[in-house]
Amino acid sequence: MEFLIHNLAPIMFLGLIVFLLMGFPVAFSLGACGLFFGFIGIELGVLPESLMQALPLRIFGIMQNDTLLAIPFFTLMGLILERSGMAEDLLDTIGQLFGPIRGGLAFAVIFVGALLAATTGVVAASVISMGLISLPIMLRYGYDRRIASGVIAASGTLAQIIPPSLVLIILADQLGRSVGEMYKGAFIPGFILTGMYVGYVVLVAIFKPTWVPALPAEARTIREDNGKSGLLSLLLLTIASTAVAVYLGQHYAQVLTWWKGEEVTMVATDETIVVSMCAGVMLAFVIAVINKVSRLGLLSRMAERVTFVLIPPLLLIFLVLGTIFLGIATPTEGGAMGALGAFIMAMSRKRLDMALLKQALNSTTKLSCFVVFILIGSTVFSLVFQGVDGPIWVEHLLGNLPGGQLGFLIAVNVMIFLLAFFLDFFELSFIVVPLLAPVAEKLGIDLIWFGVLLGVNMQTSFMHPPFGFALFYLRSVAPVKAYLDKTTKKEIQPVTTMQIYWGAVPFVVIQIIMVGLIIAFPEIVSGGLDQTGPVDISNVQMEAAPAEDMQDAADPMRDMDDPMKDLQQDNKKP
């Protein structure tokens, strides 16, 4: 009995693992484990009975949490956009743009995956959309099945780290930090990870060119009347837009100084990037509109098509992320504006009907209820776990690892990587992160940086063979039998499950390398956060208040009206 009393915390944690291995749903496993060990703790005298009275207050606190409102908003936005045909138009246009070069379709998938991640934030929507649209085209023109499946699955998981990501909302809530700050911290790592995916495809195109062939000439349909591609016009438009964006980025502090009427010396990197990109995009959009209305022929068909296909999602990105980064809107308000923008885009494409709306609302409700039930279960578990001194046990277990901060980070990331084989990011966020956050904070680790690091690591939970959800999503839309291609009239062989698994392995390695880069170069995350200028201690002065002020402070009742004194004065009056 003494052993049980002194080791109730580790036994409770092992009990949760047993519940999960038995196949019970995570939400109910967390709640049942918490209640079971809570009653045992009360019977053993370890926990007071009054502890359970805090449970209803905690559950009502979940319902009143405004931060969690961003989840249904962003989910609804992603589902509406995914069903509005935006992904199809993007993949078709960008595929035509990059088609003439080796690996062009893979580059298009990565680019569109990053764009969908910044607009939808939902992995399932991105992977399924790109699997349905781009995988048949890549198979048609001879792409290696491992490369094709790996690129699609990995590009879809960018929705986990590129804002507005659902996992970043959950991590911010569990770490007790601002969602906006978490988005700012993940902004630059998301771009770097996208660039690493592109770099891998470049290496494949150099060393294994037959794996990623270019599109044949007959497949490139967007051409001028004279047969030219029209890429020169697009290149000039890109150069002009980029020049404006770079110039504004370099002088953004001066622009803010002029706009606000006060000197601005330091601006967050993420804010500078968003505003500069928006300026460049708006310039291209204005030129394209003028060209279309006036019919001057300034732009080629390719340039005009790319501009009008890219502008709506980019404007939606600015509407959501730009307002959050600029401090105009909270993440919840940004999600609401994004959902409204998605409705407007779907209506403009004439894709919004009652069937689509009903399906999107149904899926959003299911996901939101799923998140809330897991959060309620984790609240029950964490309440009892704290009551039996579980955080102290975790702190003793992880806080005394050799190597200090570095040893802790290595151990935590290895643990998250291994747990990701069996748990998805929701379960990891609700079960493991609350146990790690107090130890990380006590070791002096910034929790925003720590949250982004865990977010990158949790991406691997979608890519791990054999239980990666992104692999399951791709498996559900990849061909399982040989079929006759309608365009080339050739028989296309199916994509096997092992090909999908092997295709994911290089991208899991890239994600692990990204984790190492964030640990080695913390400024990758902190560079996107708002920085406060250094305080010059030599200029700090201490001034003593005058004696009269000190007396007033010491006797706060001194200057108050004395009712007895007023009464005496009134009696003296004739």
C-alpha cells in the first residue's frame, strides 16, 4: 500500500498507456483514467474529496475559452475552400507554369501545398485534394511513384506548421501562450521547411532525372496565339512585383514612421514579410486588371492566368494572417474573417450550394466536438495527475537529465518522435505537452519557441509508416488497380502501399533535420517574434518624491473630508 501511495503518479501514467493500448477512444481513456485514479487517491487519503469539486469549473472554463473558437472557424474556411475548386485551379495553373522543367509537377505540388496550408490549415483537405488532382497527372507522365506520393503527403503536412495551423492553436492553449505569437514564431520555419522540400526535389531532378520528367509540349496548353509560352511577360511582372516587395521590406520601418508620426526603429520580421508580399501581389493584381479591362496586351495569357488564380488565396492569407500579425485582429477574429472570405470566394466561383454548405458544417462540427471531448478528458486526467504530484515526478524524471537544456530537448524530441508512431498531434498536444511545459519553463526555455519546435516534430506523426494519417489519406485516393488513362490511352499501374511508405521516408528525415536546425539556430523562430529594444541601465534614474507627497502617501485619509469637522463648522454658523 505504501508503494502505491508514493508511486501513484507513474502508475497513473502507465494506466493511461494501458487504456490506450486496449483500443479505447483517447477522450474516454483520459477521462476514465483520471476518474479511476482520482477515486483511488481519495480512498488512500492522497487526494482530498474537495479536489473533484474543481472539475465542473474546469469544464466550464473550456467552454468559455475564446481561443478554441478559432478551430471551427479555420476548419470551416479550409473545407469551403477545398470544395470550391481553388486547389484544382491552382494545381492546373502552377503545373502548366513549372511543367517545362524537370520536377515541375513536384514543384507545383509543394508550392500549392504551402499555399493551401496558409489558407486551409487542414491536412486532410490538402492531401486529398492534391492526391485526387495531381497524382493521376504525375503518374500519366512517368513520375516515380515513391516521389509522387511522398511529395503529395509531405506538402499536405505543411498545414501543421504554416499558420493558420490547428495544432499551433492547441499548443498555444496548452502552453498558456498567445496564438498570434505562436503563428509569428512558426512563420519563418514554415517557409524554410518548404524550401527544404524544394531542395530535395532539385537533387532528385539532378541525380535521378527519369524519376521527375518534364511535361511534354502537348501537355502544356496555356500558350499564346503564336505558340510562345508567354513566360517572359510573367517574368517581367514577377521582377516588378518582387522589386516593390523588397524595397518596401527594406524601408518598412521608415514607412511606419511616416504613417504613425513617431519614430519606429524595429519591426517584427513576419510583419515585414506579410506587408511586403501584399504590396507586391497588389501591384501584380492592379496591372493584370488594367490589362484585362483595357485590352492593351501588356501581359501574356500565362501571366494573366497565374495572377488571377494566385491573387484570391493570397488576399485571403493577408486577410487572415496579415490582420493577426499587424495586431488588427485576434486569431479568433481572423478565423471568422477567413471563413467569410472563403464563402465569398466560393460564391464568386459559383460553387457554393446547400449541399456543400451542409457537408462543410457537418465536418466542422464533428472535428470541433472531437477536439473539445479530448480536451475535457485531458482536463480530468491533468487535474488528478497534478493532485498526486505528477508534475513533480515528471520534473524529477526530465529536469535532471545530463546536458541541461540540450539534454532535455533531445530527450523530449526523441520521445515525441517515438510516440508519434502511435498517437496523432491532438493526442500528443493534450497528453504530453502539459507535462513537458512546466519543466521546459523551469529550465529557462521560451515556451513559444518550444511550442514551434514540438509543432515541427509533431508533423512526423502524419508521415510515420505505418500509422501516418497523411499516408492513409493518400492511400484512400491513390489507385489500387491498373486503369486506362483517358488522355494517353495507356494503362497506368497502381500505387502500392509500400511505395507510399517509402516515399514518405525522405521527407520524415527532412522534418527531423528541421528540428535540429531550430535547436541549433533558435533565431529561426525568435526572428519572427516582436522584439523589444534593449534597456540602457545607465539612463535609468531614481527620483525621490517630495516630503509632502510622501506624507500624503503615508496618510491616505489625510485629504478626505471629515464628517465630524463639517458638523462642527455647521453648528458654529448663525
